Amino acid sequence: MQLKDRMTIKIESIAFGGQGVGRVNNFVVFIPFAAPDDELEVEIVELKKKFARGRILKISKPSPLRHVPLCGYYEKCGGCCYQHLRYEHQLNIKKKQVQEAFSKIGKIASPPVLDPIASTHAFHYRGKAQLHAAKEASGWKLGFLDVSGGKIVDIERCEIMEETINDKIGELRKNSKLLSVESNLTIWSELHGDASHNGDQIKRMVKGKEFILPRGGFFQANLHLTDRLVDEVCRLVMHEKLNTIVDAYCGSGLFSIFLSPYAENVIGIETGEQAAQFAQRNAERQGVRNTKFICGDVESVLPREFVFGADKIDLLVLDPPRIGCDAAFLKTIAALRPEKVIYISCNPATQARDIKYLSEYGYELLSLLPLDMFPQTEHIEVIAHLVLL
């Protein structure tokens, strides 16, 4: 096999990250925007020792799982990779990918993966957009990075964004003076047609409660599935009364506040000073009095707040960034030995890695519940439930 070779290939499956997997003489070839059972004519565009990458020249025999993508920028914009697949099959693919991550990376023989919870909206679900703007000879470009990650795809609308975001994209395109302010633009959706912004403060609604957060802060992206995410986390502890819950990476206090009825004390830890301040304000606004929020790194805050072998943590909630937990923090968890761990992640690979570590220190993985917070993309949110044996 050589670069620019052309060949016929049948797609066997979809790999983590969204690319189709085929084989030529048992040599793996990854092909973007392919579907299982596609028969394709492809060209080899990258060749490595253990695999190659190809691009589709012709779909000789399309998979029955295919359908027409909604977005006109699809296959150019790097935001989505599954729009050519029927939504119900996207869920099947993501479940299998979670199983593979925990069997291969987590070294768990039969991962306890439940059926994924679908998003009630497969499109127009995102409440936040992060766009790029650049001035070129032909004028301003506003959009997302392309599939190579090197160029901006100029867009008029995005089909996974809530419509008030698309309205704002239209307004920006009409007013180039606004684009000249900064090259990276963050746009939040409005709430029910009402203004959800107050200067640098953003409002979000979850289960009838209003949360405020800094404009540059993090919040769950799916406007229609966050309520269910909270419900599923609470369901894991709702039949018991705990003394102490620690919410690591607590952000603006979402899980801390909803878990507060199930514990005497809830301690939220957040590295961002602004987010920690907003978490405290959210608790006060909701009349929650048994929470405390601490600004700092989790691996340094926990040993300061809890004495190894003396203080007991009944439940530790983890919702780290995509890179997962720091090795030093995992060591701290193993030393503090919380009775239960709920680990929420949008990256099953790093989640499986971290849970493998915890399993070596006496934790049993009871369940993995995927929630499709990111339809049309390769991402999936997973709630892992662990107990100390």
C-alpha cells in the first residue's frame, strides 16, 4: 500500500473519534464520514506503520444506515462527524465505543454499560457556541475550524446550535465592527426568548432553578438533556442520607446544589475563582445552606480539608475536563477512600483510564450510563457509579 493508492473497501465499524474502519489485507484503514457496511472507493492520504487513512472517492454501495445530512457545511466543518448516520444508530455506535474503551483501556472484561439515553433534540440543542473570526482579502470569515483544524469554515448558521445563537451569528455577519473586537467569540443562547445575559453573567435554567455563571465559564452544553443528567446523578443516592458529599470540579455548583438534599454537608471544589464565587451565589439564591465552596486545586484542597484515615467522605462526585483526573488527585482519592464515587465524563477514554486506577485500590464499577449530550458528534457523556469494596 502506498500514498494515493486507490482501492475498494468495505466498512466494518466506526472507531472512537468517528472514523470508519475498513481493512485491506488485514491492514486497518480509517475513513472519515463512512458508515458501517458502506462499500467505498477510497484514496490513501496518510500511511503509518500500523494503519492508513483514506478519503472517500465514491460510495459504490451505501449502507442502509446512511441518510442525508441536514447541514450544508457537513464534511467541511470539523464540528460534526455523524450527521450522515441515522440517529438511532449513532446511539448504538456510541454504546459500543464506551464498551470498547472500558474493556481495552479500563481492562474490564464485561463493562456494565447501560443503553444510552437519547437527546430529545438531535439538532438545535447546544446552548453555547465558540466561533472563530478572521479578516481575509475577500472579507470577514466567521465560523468553526474545518476538518483539518487549520482553516475557518465561513458559516451562516449551525444546525446543532439553538436558534437564538444562529440569530446572533446573523447579526454578527451584518456588523463587521463586532467581529473586529476579538478573533474568538463565545455566544450563549437566550432563555425562552428572554435575555439571558447581564454583562459578564450568564443565566441557565435546570429543573426550574436558575443558575448564574461567568460568561467564560463552563456549563452543560445540551439545553434539553441537562435536567435528565442531574436526575440520573441524584437517582444514584436519593434513597440514602449521607453525611458528606464532595463535588470536585464543581463549576458553578450544578451538582452540589441538586445533591444537597441528600447530605448533611456538601463541599464543592473549583479551580476557577469566578466559578467558585458563582457557585456560592447560586446556593444562596436557591436557599441552600449546607454547601461550602472552596477555590483551589482538588489534589491540594482535599488533603487540607480531610485527614487521611480519620475523616469520612460518603460520596465523591467527579466531573473533570476531557483530560480526566490528575495522577496526584487519583492518589489522593485512593488515600481518602470515599465510600462511593460518581464519575461524570465526556471522554470515555480518560474516564476508563482513571477508573482502572481506582479499581486497583478497591473500587468496583457498578454501572456506566451514557447520555447523548452531543448528537451528531463523536462525543458522549457517561455517568460511572463506583463503590468501595
